[in-house]
Amino acid sequence: MGVEEEIFDEFFRKLQEYEEIPKNVLDDLKSRYENGKDIDTKNNIIRSIRLGDPDEDK
């Protein structure tokens, strides 16, 4: 496992500890990461957490 994978693995593990983040949002973030979709910046990650799905309004 590379550094990026380790960072995101820990990131997702920590997110699971917060009950305020719905499971479907976390699952979407994991899916986006695994599929290479646009969570490559901190702002996109935070926006995804806050909005649930940033692509919904498109």
C-alpha cells in the first residue's frame, strides 16, 4: 500500500467515527476515491461531506 492509500485509508477510518457524517456520504466518498473521481482536493472532500453529493445539482 502506497502513502496515498494509507492516508485515505486512515481518513476514511476516522470519518466512520463521526456519527454526523451519513453512511451513504462516506460510501460515496470511498467510491469516488476508489474510482478516481474528483475528490483530489481538500475543498472537494469537504464539499462532498457537507453536501452529500456535489454532482447532484448538475
